[in-house]
Amino acid sequence: MSSIPFDKGNELPSEHYLNATYGIRSWLLTTDHKRIALLYLASVTFFFFIGGAFATMIRIHLLTPNGYLVTPETYNKLFTMHGVAMIFFFLIPSIPAVLGNFLIPLMIGAKDLAFPKINLLSWYIYLVGGAFVLYSFSTGGLDTGWTFYTPLSSVYSNSAVTPAVIGIFINGFSSILTGLNFIVTIHTMRAPGMTWFRLPLFVWAHYATSIIFVLGTPVIAITLLLAGLERMFHLGFFNPVLGGDPILFQHLFWFYSHPAVYIMILPAMGVVSEIIPTFARKPIFGYTFIAGSSIAIAVIGFFVWAHHMFLTGESAYAALTFSLLSYLVAIPSAVKVFNWTSTLYKGSISYDTPMLYALGFIGLFLIGGLTGLFLACLGLDIHIHDTYFVVAHFHYIMVGGAVMGYVGGLHFWWPKITGKLYPEMMARVAAVTLFVGFNLTFFPQFILGYLGMPRRYHSYPPEFQVLNVMSTAGASILALGYLLPMIYLIWSMRYGRVAGRNPWPATGLEWQTDSPPLTENFDVTPEVTWEPYDYYNRPDLGLEIKGGPQLTPAHGDD
Amino acid sequence: MFAPRSAAVPNKERIRTVQSQLPLYPEQASNFAPNVDALMVYITAVCVFFALAITAAIVLFFFLYHRKKPDDIGAVIHGDSRLEALWLVIPAVLALTMFAGGAVVYVDFRRAPLDTLDIYVVGKQWMWKSQQPNGLKEINELHVPVGRNVKLIMASEDVIHNFSVPAFRTKMDVVPGHYNTMWFRPTKTGRYHFFCSQYCGTNHAIMGGWVTVMEPSDYAAWLSGSSGENANPVVAGEKLFADKACNTCHLPDGKGRGPSLNGFYGAKVLLADGSTVAADDAYIHESLLAPNAKIVAGYQPQVMPSFQGQLTEEQILSLTAYIKSLQSQPVPPTGAGIAPTGKK
């Protein structure tokens, strides 16, 4: 059955942001948030494939206990560069800089972000930071682990640490400026009638993310710079031989890098909060609780960092405090899952690809989030800390959660971004492939971890081999799941069916304008007279409303 | 010991062989193992319940409310405050039980009993050295008696390492510039893997070895059988104390340029700034490498040189053992700097 209810034989609008101007200059000097989003799309995809290539080599290497492919030095570089490329140059910018950049002005009825030129500057800063890191990768590589723990990174490593930390330092300013841009835009550029509690939850999630960008990123930037200074000029910040303290580095590093996990997952939660009401065709359950939990996660997320350090010898009182706070941050996450699930109740649910990704996200985020409860448990963390249990846990959050959200979001808004529809059947196959491949890759790693296999091992005792082979087999399926969308999405840009303004249909403002939109986004500034995700009072969507339109209160709960 | 794979092997044995190839948890060989595994079982049970409940709800709703006609919409339901309150409170209560269970085990793990057998462990890229109380040294091996509380006092020569024994369910970072301790009571004889769990550079993956848990009598025999070839740390420390000319200033009567070290270890020491510090391994370590950090009251700063880079961690451990051995000698009456009431 066709899941697209109204195939009206749409035509592309005659003028839109993609054909408004031509030539390489019109792209490299653009200040249009939609074009900048596409520039980011190309660059983060590039880093995703670099990181993915490293991951592939890691999994092939671990097929045999003694290592199948590379030397220990190379293996250590592979997992380090995999982490750095994926975290700093793919996961952190992916949803905010691509989907957030494209959608926030459209969703709030604005012509662009508040500072269009700064938005372009963010992308160039990202490129310069990325160039430094690629320089590090290609001249000696990087073998410190993405965590850059001192004094290994600042004294003992023989790899190209200095250009890498400079690159990440520079890249930090890209995040800070993007966050600033989003905050100012959301505060000042909402269309008439777009009140705070009519904002799409995607925008709320990005508001929360931006707070972390602005408050957290300066800390990682300065921390890595200090490690670089210690390495270059032997200034004693973290090296005990020079009077420093290596534990200080971990405090500073995790003060950003734990909230950074929420930078990755909050926008994905925002995507899911858009997809689920659209394909269940009903208002989201507990709007204020989902919006509020995003802010709660961003705020509490700043007070849990030392749960990465339970076994550094930190004070037992500190460990108790941080364990308790870590359990607190689980609660707003649980609230979101319960609300998404309840949204399905009495919905009109379809199997469209974005919905498959959203449901897959819930499943994988559920496992990722619940296994966080194991790690927050002080007594249990003694055993599973720094094992494959942790590796599996954060991949469930970052790949199962954030990447599923990102790919699902790309599918959901692809018709808006390109004006074209992707082949639906193929996309469903890819979504299921990703889900199955992901679980087969990472679930065995939970067991490996509990059995005691430490992370970052280029060789391992033979008793761990069976589970490692399962994991590698899963990774090959997972890789296929990523290549498929890559191929058919590019194919659809040229050959896909024309989507029309609102193919699903969805209720957000971004669906009220052309696909692809005009450079100025809207012909006239829209005025918002409806509540979010309200299908009942929206005769303009052309759906069958039983009993005719009538006004209902915005949220039953407030 | 291992049954040959032949038709004579009973079915039960075969099943056990299959299970041992795909185990779900490592052997339980210390006092912590049953407690940690109990936490694992409890949290797994709660999580599996919630995961199944939510998955079941999603699957159920998916089939019950599957879109019947292409232009159908769903019911208008905006939320329910009672439900929200319920699923705020229930997870919070369950989370608190997990926190409490974990806290009990962790506090036990961090607070070593007083009657421990103390073994020094030094991590360096990429090997582990350990030293038994009688001075016997081992590399990438650790022998301990079953049923005895064992405390590892751990230092690092270079980067951060982590001493991890999955069968004991214990691990602890080994941090340069810090002493970290870790205790356990082996409950089962046998040989168990230990690993370095904190990434430490090129050969991180092979920086491991075996813990051998022995019957106390076997352990005693093993200790006496091989102790001759190794210097007692107290003797080595005494020699260092003279070689490095420590004894020229740290006179036993406290009248030298440095405080007396008789009865020093374990005492509460009054410092020049009026505060007190416990003279433990960490304080001795710091005073050797950064002598001006905490000056004992009544003595001048900038007198003692730093031994940073001149002493290995193992030598520092020997010196500490020697200073510890001075415990039995009487505190001189004029023992300047040692707070009179704080003795042990």
C-alpha cells in the first residue's frame, strides 16, 4: 500500500533556494542557512565515512585473538582516529548543524538564522579545525584515545597530538557560534503567534543543546589547549613530574565531554519527537514534559561528569554524589520514552521509513539508556568500568540513538530539503538492516564486557573470540545499512518523485512552504494560529476529521 | 583433568563444555564477586522488565492502531498529569534502590579492613611489578593466599594504568603522582587473568598477567622458597636512606635539618602553616618529590632537594617501607614537629 496519501502529481516550484543562484561562489559565500546546512551535510558525511572506514578496520582486526590486520601501534591509532572523527566532526555537528541549521528558521517562521554570516563562519571554522585533524591523521596519526588522557597525551605519546588538539580547539568555536546563533534566533525571530509552547519539540531540543554548546565547549577547548601547551612547552598542568595532576585533566575533560553526549542525543530526541506525532497523526503526549525534560537533561547533565572517574581514586563522597546525580539524569530520559510510547496510543500509525527509524531509535535508546543505570551503579561500575560493556553502552546511545535519529530525520525532511521522495521500499529495507546489524554488532559487547574484556585492546585472550566474531559479522550488516541510504538518497535527488509541500502530511510550519523552500523561506511571514501537532483543527492538511473542526485546549495537562 | 572428547563422555559433561565456551559471567573468586553479581542480576531484572513492557506496548499499539484508511487521523489526547507523576516517581524510586545497593558495595571496596596483607604494585609501560611484604618481586604475576584480606598499594612510573581482575570484580586506576589502593579477599584458589584496563599506549593490550590464589600453606612455602634472591624492601630502603644522604639531615633525635623519621609513619604531623597531615605513603611520596609542598612545623623550607627523576617508584616504595619500619623505635622526647596526641 502507498503510505503517501495524496500523490497529486506535484511539480517542483519554479524558484527555490537550490536554483536561486548558480556557481561555486554562490555556495561558498552563501549566507542562506539551508545552503550552509547542505555544506555541513557534505562535510559531516565525509568525516562519517572516514570514521566508518576506521571502524571497519577495527572490527576486521578483532576477528582473531592475536589481531588479524594491523600492528598494535596502528590499531591504537585506528580507534583513536575513529573516535575523534566520529565524535568531534560527525556526531556533535550532525543533527544541529545539518538539520537544525536547515529547519530552525523554517520551523519558527523566520527568514534565516539571526546571524547568517556567523553561520557561514561556523562552517569555515569547522573546516579549518577538520583540516588540522586530518593533518594529524595523515602525518603520524593519533594514538592517545579520543579522551586524550594525560600524561599519555601530553608527554608519552609519539603521535601527532599537537595538530589534533589544535584542530579540536578551533572546531570548538564552530560549536559555540552555532549554539549562540540558535539561542538568539529562537529568542528573537519567532513568527507572530509562535509562542514558546507552540515551538516544535525539535526546537526545544536544539535550545537545550545550544545551552551546552555555549557553556560546555569553551571548557574542552581550553583543556585540550592546556594539554597541548604541556606537550609543546613543558608547562606543568597535568604531568605530576612538573607538579601537575593528571586527574585534573579528567575533571576538565569530562566537564564538557559528558554533556557532549547530550549534545549528540538531545537533537535526536527532538527528531523523534517530530516524527512520532506525524506518523501517529495525533498530538504528542505530554508536550510540556518532553520540552521540560530536554532542559532538565541539559542542566543536570552538567553535574554528572565525575561518574567517569569512580576508579581514579577520587573521594568516595564525590563518587556517591556523582552516582546519585547520574541516576537523576536518567529520569527525564525515561519520561521522554514513556511519552513517545503513549503518543502511539489510539493513533493512526503508519509504517513509513521515518517512523521505522523513530521506533528503532526508541528501542536502541532504551537499551543504551538502561545500561547507563548499570554504569551509574557504583558497586557494579567497579567491574564493568573501561570494559566492552562501556563501549556497547555508548554506541547504543551515540550510534543507536543519535545516528538513528539523524538518518531518520534526513529521511523525514529529505522531501523538504530536496523536493524529492526517496524509494520507500528500499528505505524500509535499509532501516531494518541498520537495526538488525546494529544489535548484532553491539549486543555481544555487553557480554564481552561483563566477562571482563577491557576496551582498546588490539589482542585478547582466546575465550573472547566467539563474541568478537559475532560483533564483526554484525558490523558488516551495519555497514550495508549505511551504504544503502547513501546510494538511494543521492539517486533520489535526480530521479525521485516530486514530493510536494507536505507529503506526510505534518503540522509544522516548515511544511507550509514550498519543497524545496524559497531562499527567503516564506512568501509572506506566516502567522501561527494552531497548537503544535494538532491534526484535529487543521482542515488545511486535507485529512478526514471526524465531527468537524473544533477548538481543543492546547495541552490537557497544563 | 579435562574429559577427553569421546562417546564415553556423558551428556551432562558435554553440555557443561558448551556452556563454558559461552559463559555469561566470569568466575566468582573474591568476596566482592557475589555482591557485584547480585547488583547485576537486580538491575538486569528491573531493566528487562521495563524494556519488555515498553517494547510490548509499542508492538501492541502498532498493530492495534495501524492506519486503516490513508486519511485517518488519531485521537486527540494531549497528556495526563497523573501518568506523568507516576512515571516520574516510580523510576526515581527504583533508581534510588540501585544507587543504594551500589553505594554499599563501593564503600566496602574503598574502605580496606585493617588486617590486610599489603602488596606493592608498580605499573609501567607495559608491565606490572609487584612486591610481597618479604621483598619477593614478581613481574606480571601476583601470588596471594586464599581467604586473607589483601591490599594492593599501587603506583605508576609513567602514565595512568588500571589494575583489573575480572574474577575478583575489582579494578582501580594506577595514577602517576598518586597512591591508589585496592583490596579484596580471594575466596577460591586458581589462576585468574588480570588486565590493564586504562589505555596506556602501544602495548596496553598485553600489559596483563595472572593472579595465582593459593592455599595459605602453599603461599607460605612459595614465599620462603624464593625469597632469598630478592632484597627485603626495608633493607633496600635503609641502604637508599644512606646512599641518598637522607640520614645526614633526618637525625633520629630530631635535631638535624629535617624532622626525625622515628615513629613518623602513621603519625599526625603538624605543618608550618598550622594544619596537620597524616604521614602516610602519599605524604612520604610527595615529600620526596616536592619537599616544599608541606613543611613540618619548626623546620625550614628550601632545604631538602627534590628527588624527582632520581628515585623510581620502586625505590620510593622501599624508602617508605624503611620509614615504616622505624615505627618500633621510641619517639625522641624532643621529637619536634610530631603532634603529641596524634600517634596512630
